[in-house]
Amino acid sequence: MIVAVHQPQYLPWLGYFDKIDRADVFVLLDNVQFKKNEWQNRNRIKTASGPQWLTVPVTYTFPQRISEVAINRRDNWRHKQRQALLSNYRKTPFWDDLAPFVEEILSPDWDLLAPLNIFGVRRLAEILGIGTPLYVASELPAFPDDPDGRLIAITKHFGADTYMAGSGGRDYMDLPRYEQEGIRVVFQDYHHPVYEQRFGPFEPFMSVVDLIFNHGRESLEILRGQGGQG
């Protein structure tokens, strides 16, 4: 059994969902420190003038955990993002398929970042057709604070023998420790597919909504590298 763990991100890219798809259990790690200016409160879509950030404004005080970070509700971010999505994706082949999700995520007046991200990840995985069970770390028993100890404990909690790490894990993980605990570590090696988009040359590393708006039910096949243009 393979366990994968990642912080809940906002409208994540394709590789995030590849990791979910390849795992037997996926844990949304919401009880670790929030990282400013990364992917936890923003992502990108493709526009006629190039990539555009969709950012959720937050009120953050170091060293708050992701689960503690509040959304700045005085900012009219939901309206701005709705207009950005309408302007750039309304003419895509599968706008009508994903438009209900846009309302599901942008209609509620969210208080906290984590529930917004968790909802988005769960719904997008469902829309893609990924059936991997998703768990929220803060709803599980307490785990050690040190990163390797935490990941080992989470893997053992689910009775798994394999932990799937991101490709960058080789640089900071104490791999002999996992071996001593009887846990095999495998690394995700995601090759980004090329698929048809609007607005000129292909732009990789967009939010997965870019893929779904353009390809609908074929999105999971493309995400797995079995479709698209290469």
C-alpha cells in the first residue's frame, strides 16, 4: 500500500493530482506551517496575455499552521477570480461541465484557507475521476513534529509499507531512517503532458482547471500521460 502526503494547495497543478492518483491513501497535511508566496493560497491559469495568478488573500502571522490561516474577507477576491475564469475559459469546450465547480468554490464566504483548499482538492479529484481516499491530517491522531518522524508515523498509521515522496525529497529526507522502519520510499517523477489550450503556444504548470476546461472527461487520461499531444 502506498501513502502520499502533501499540504492542501489552492486549485493545484496536474502533478499534484498525479500524486493522488498513484497513491492508495492521500493525506492533506493541514497542520504544518503555512508557507507564504508558495502554492497554498494561489495558482495560475492561462490567459491571452500569459499566465495569471489566482490568489486567495490571507491574514497570516508567522508561524501559523495552514489550518489556522484566515482569509482576508475584506478583499473582493472571489468576484475577481470568477471574472478571470469567465473571461478566459467561457469559450472552452467544457466550460459548462466545470462552471458548477466555479460556483461551489467561489460562492461561499470562506473564513479559513484550509477548508477552501481541502474542498477544492476533493471536488477536483472527484471531477477528474480519481478515487483515492483523502484524509485530513488534523483529523487524525497526533503525529511527531519532526518531518521524517511524521511521515513515517502517518504511513504506519494506515498500515502501509510504501511512502511516495515528491522528486525533491531526495535532497532533505533521511532515507536510511525509513529503511530502518521497514518503509520503502518511492519518488514521484511526473512528466507534464502537452494538451490543447486556448491562446497560443502551450503553457505548462497551470492549475488543473485549465486542463479540465479544455478537455473535460479526457482530462484524467491526459494527466496520466495517455492522451494530449505528446
